Amino acid sequence: MTILATDELSRSFPRVTALDRLTISVGPGVTGLVGANGAGKSTLIKILLGLLEPSGGNAQVLGMDVRTRGAEIRRVVGYMPEHDCLPPDLSATEFTVHMARMSGLPRTAARERAADVLRHVGLYEERYRVMGGYSTGMKQRVKLAQALVHDPQAVFLDEPTNGLDPQGRDEMLALIRRIGAEFGISVLVTSHLLGELERICDHVVVIDGGRLLRSSAIAEFTQATETVTVEVEEGQEALASRLAERGESVTADGRTLLVRVRAPETYDALRDAVADLDLCLIRLEQGRRRIEDVFKEPADV
């Protein structure tokens, strides 16, 4: 099943090209759309919802063409916008019920669903307070609730952790993961914070300047590399020198050493060097690729 697909999708504005012949396909699960600010993430979501016309190419959401069936797409897809869009004089309940009614739910069902989703996002006790007095974290939770209130088949979340402190980000990410894992709703979540997507996504799409850099399962991004990371309490320079004397390739990286594994004997050399120098070993782990490494790779010509 394909949740969304684009084919040579482009969108140009007077002075910038936001999307440049973008071709992607996204299946069920939690998919991260990652790129720097201005990479085209928000523009892509607005096109997928039928809120912006493409300049060229095609796109479909749940098999529906974005050019001709935008209203139908918005009835079955939830959307959490990046910007602050909440009316300050309404309570979370009033607003969420209103959004449910806008999606076609009868009044009674809308109130029941609103109570359910506000409980899910942790706002049940605060649901009757006007949103003008909410913190940034509470406002983000309301935006998530209204995206879920009509029981959508998929949700598009645009920078859902914006403005949150570390604890707030962790809680929001846990909520997003539950949406995909427990509720069976497919999620497209955008972020410029690469580490966040590694924690919650099944698949990641990386774009830069409106162009596709890479699209693959998260496991392919975080696969093991041919290096090990070594951290010792003291004696990092001595350890690096000893390993170099034994023919190992060593690179300092802050408080750690990156050692290239040329053969199984590299691990023996590491063990012996740490023991001979009587060092306190803090960390020894297999190196893994990260999403951010994609941006460091040379672009295809």
C-alpha cells in the first residue's frame, strides 16, 4: 500500500524553486521527511493536502490526485501545521470539537472523539481552559489532537517539536510513535533535527533544496560502519599513539577515538593497548551511520 507518491513534482515561486522534480514513494508506518529549513518540506505537505498547486509533475495521497481531489484528501488525512494557528479565546475542547465537525463528524461523535484525543495527548484535565493561556507544549498537543480527532488514515505533522524543551520533545516523539505503533495510522513527520527522526521513524526521506538526496529504511541509515568508537577516562593521546604504532588507523573526535577496523585483529590491538597502558575504558562501541552523514556525502553529478 502506498500512502503518498510524487512523480517529478516541482513547485516554483518568483525567486526560489521549493521543489525540483521530486520523485518519492512512501508506504505505511512512520516516515520522516528531513531537511534544513527552506528545503521544501512544508511546501511538499501543502501540495499533498491540495492547498498549493504544483508547478509541474504529479502527486497522489492514498491513491487520490492532489490536483483534483484535495477536499477528499483533507477529509481522510490529519494535518498539524508548523505555525501557531490556535484561536486564543477558545478552549481546547471547543476547538477540537469544531475541527471534528469540519471533517464531517456529528456533534455527539465529535465531542466523544475530542475527549478521547485530548486524553491521549495529555490535555484532558486542561481541556476547558482557553488556549491563550497555554504553554508552547500544550499548544503543540492541541494541534496534534485536532489532527487526530476525525480518525484519519494518515497524518502529516510539520515540525511538531518546534519550540519544545528537551522533555517536551521526548514526550511529543513518544506520542507520535504511539500513533503509528498502536493506532495503525501512517505518519509523515517533518523535522530539521536529525536525531529525532532516528528515534521514531521506520523510513526516512532526505531532501535538500527541493531535491531528493535519499529515501530508505531507517535501518539502512544506521547500519554498522567499519569503525569502532573508543572513549577512555584519561590517556587518549597515548592510546592513539600506541594503536598507530601497531598499524591501526585512528582519528580523534572530541573525547573519543574512531578506529578503523581493518581486520579482527584490530579488536585484539585495542584490548592489548588499553591493558598495557592501564587505562580506564569508558566506551567501546561499533560505529554506526547517522542521517546527518547523508548531507556530508558528495552529491551525484
